[in-house]
Amino acid sequence: MRHYVDQIVRSSALVGTNYRAACYAKSKPDFVNKLRFVEEEANESLYFLELIFEFYPERKAEITLLYKEGNELLAMAVSSINTALNKSS
């Protein structure tokens, strides 16, 4: 169980780290690449939240709130990637 919590800490920290890196991207391809890492780490965080829920269903309200926020971050990353790819240079 502790391993899952540690994984969430790592992957969620990498969401922020990679987002910050995307803000300083040197080109559109670099920006998209860094946002893809945001997408991957956000998705990983959601996966581990799902696993933790299996161990602690009594904490559904807390986990659901975190899951909702993580899903919103994931959606924003995907939307930003799509916008960047569909925008003509």
C-alpha cells in the first residue's frame, strides 16, 4: 500500500514539474512533448488513486475529490496538446 502512495507522490509531482517545463518550451514540438509527459503522469496518478480506493473504500469522498481534480488536469493537458497540434504556425 505504501508503494502506491509513494507512486502518487512521485507522479503527481512530475505533473507539476513537466507543466512548468512546458511553460518554458523552446518550440511548439518541445511544448507538446512536455505536455505529453504531463498527460502520462496525470494518468498514472489517477491509476494509483483507483488502486488506493480498492484498499480504502471508506475514504471514497476524499479519493473522489482527488480523482476529479486529477481528471480535470488530465483533460486540460490533452486539450492543450490538441490545440497546439491543430493551431497553424
